[in-house]
Amino acid sequence: MTISSSRSRPGRRCAALALAAAALLAQGRALAFSFNDVVNRAKQLSAQPYQRPNTNLPQVLQDLGYEKYNAIRFKGERAYWAKDKLPFELEFFHEGVYYNQPVKINEIAPYGVHEIRYNPADFDFGDNQIDPNQLKDLSFSGFRVHYGINTSKLKEEMLVFRGASYFRGVGKGQRYGLSARGVAIDTGLLSGEEFPRFSEFWLVRPKPADKDLTIYALLDSKSITGAYRFIVHPGDETAMEVKSRIFMRQNVSKLGLAPLTSMYLFGDNQHPTGDDYRPEVHDSDGLSMHTGTGEWIWRPLVNPKRLQVTSFAMTNPQGFGLMQRDRSFHDYEDLDLRYDLRPSRPGSGAPAGSSWSTSPRRTRPTTTWSPTGCRTARRRPASSSTWTTPCAGRATRTPSRTCRGCCRPAAAAASPATRTTASPTPSTSSARRWTSSRPTPRSRASSRSVPTASCWSAAPCTTTSPTAGA
């Protein structure tokens, strides 16, 4: 026994060394994975003919309607990385009638790169009568990232990748607004728009103390392929550093880089074609533009039956942005999607020195610029409000919120006027930087024609928070 034991020790040491070497080799492979690996994949793919992914949905999933499909939920207790107490957690979306193309999702971990496999046991199918044995060969349609964005005690959804190349994120205290896309092809052309899709993702497994998350993605379509890297920095202002490289399979008439997309189904100026209890359904209801001459232009959105393009010729535009001006719950009456809380976003080129104020979410205010001060008008909320005339005789309603410093007495206004500064544009670097900052719901004038939010004042323009229930 003694001789046998002494002879086995070198064998155990060799086995331990072999395991350690294998672990180091796997870690080396994981660390070696980089943006260049995705670039090489995209380049090789561009040299091959495009192959549309096969749809392998069983008939039971193809027959599900909108509500029944949305009833399929990922089980929160099975969130990826949850058991390891990591700062980020992943949940996945099921394939279905609206998202019928499989998306491959991989993890880059210290022990190697591996695919995250679909498991029907990870999903709650609600009242749908679905046999899990029919779903074993499926994959995911996308994923969402959970993080302690509002409190460290609870991880909440803060980022989603789902459908084509769409993605969107939120900052602290926000609701989803506009969606970003990896790329846009032939938007607004009679030939029809092409929608490239992210066909595969690689997510870098975070360390326990990490504050950011790195995601790689492979883009594929009939006309182009592409490699993407997203570095997500969640916080009060969630920022995503986006690096991409695109390869052409064929010529493209119109290529859009870093596009933002909103949704408009119907609203005040367009009634629904079918029965719908909701008065309005949209993420934005118009485009606001500030021209180089100081003119404000408001273009309401519509949902036309045929392609419709509106063009505006400007010299040195000062700013533009899609806005959600209807801020009352009664405008939408949707308890689930809460379109009244969707933020607006000013676009690039906004005037230096403009102040984009955060307005009460349950009223419909507008703050308009004037050389002598700012004036604020509000629609009457459900609770009572009072009329006051603080701005050179201009009647305003001020329920639960006032503008201090903008509308000053004549004696105070004699001091030199200064313009408040708060740049609404996202910062940029060598790579694109997409920023989701705190919600800045835009205002709505009673005439629906002056949605501005800038002001001159002899002191900084500030507002008080609305009282509870305002």
C-alpha cells in the first residue's frame, strides 16, 4: 500500500498540472477574443452570398397572437449570472411569430468562449398550451440586461437588444424612449427599406466589481455585414460607446449610420383604423426643428397609407429632435406601456446655451423663449390650479411647479441678461457615443406650434419639483 501510494503522487501532480495548463489555455483563448475576431467574421461573411436564416418555429408558436406571445416570459429566478452575484444579469427573449429568426448568444468567460443554450424550462409560457418537447431546437430572439440602475438592492432592466439591429437603454429613473439601430439602409426609398440584423452576440462575463459591460455583435444582411463593439456605462446618464466596421456585399443607395428610430401608430391628428380604446399610441408625436434664423418648425408625425417623405432645407440648423409633447395619462390610457412617460430627445446641433428643462410628467407644459424672459403655460390638470401673471402680463398656469429666475420683476431684469447653459447633445469620441440621459419630456403649447424649451434670464432658470400626485 505504501509503495502504491508513493507511486500515485507523481500521477496526481501531472493531472493537476494538466488541468492548470488547460485552464490557462482556455483563459488565453477568452482573453484573446476581441473586436478583431468579429471583424474577421464579418469580412469573411461579406465575401459569401447572403443566406436568409431558416425559420424553424413550430406551428403552435406561429399561431400565437400579440398578447399570447407577450405572455411568454423568461423566469427571473433563472437569470444568467444571478447565482454568481455579478453586477449584471441577463434574461432572454423567446422566438415567436414577430421574432422568428434565431439569434445566437455567446459568453466570453475566463474559461473560454461558449454558446448560451436555449432551454424551454427557463421560460414561463403563461396560459399558452405549449409542449416544451416541441421547442428543443429553438434559440433566442434577443436579450435584456438587468443592473442596479436605481438602487443596488434591486437589479432592473436597463438595456435591450431585440429585433433586427434595434437596441435601447435607460438611465436612472427613466422610461424607454427612442430606439437606436446598428445601421439603416435605403430608408424612405420606393424600393423599400432593408433591415440588417444582429445574428450573433458575444457578452464578456463581468467581474464582481465591474461597472460596465462589453458586448460584441455580428451584423448580417443582403447588402452588408458588420462588426460591432458596445461598451455600456450605466448610471444617471447611461452611455454606450459604439465601435463598428462595415463591409459591403453590394452597392447601397442610402446608408444611415447611428440612426435613431421612434414609433407612431396613431394620435391626435390621425384616428385608428380599427377598434382601440386608447386615444393615442406613439413614442413621439412630432419633429421639432430650430433653424439657423431662429425659427422653430414643428412637423407632426403621421402614419400614412403610402410612403411619404417631408424634406426641410436649412442653413446652419441650430437643433432638432423627436418629441413626445402629450404628457397626460389620459392622452393614451395605457397602464402597461405608459406612453405619457416616454422621454423626448433633442438632436445634435442644439444651440449653445439653450436650457432644456424637465417638465412635470402629468401635465402638459411649454416653456418658450423670448428676449425679455421665459413664459410657461400649462393645461389644467385634474386637480385645481390657479392663474397668475408673472411674465410681463402673460397669463400662465402654475400648478405645483414654478419657474424661478426666468420671469423677474422689472427692477431685477435691468441687470445684464445671461443665458443658462445645459448642452443636450451626447458627447462624442473617436467611436460613436450613444447617450441616454435623464428624461427631458418636451412641452406642448396650446397652439401646438411652439415646443421650445430655451430661455433668457438674469439668473439661472430653475424649476421646483411637482408635489406628490400632481
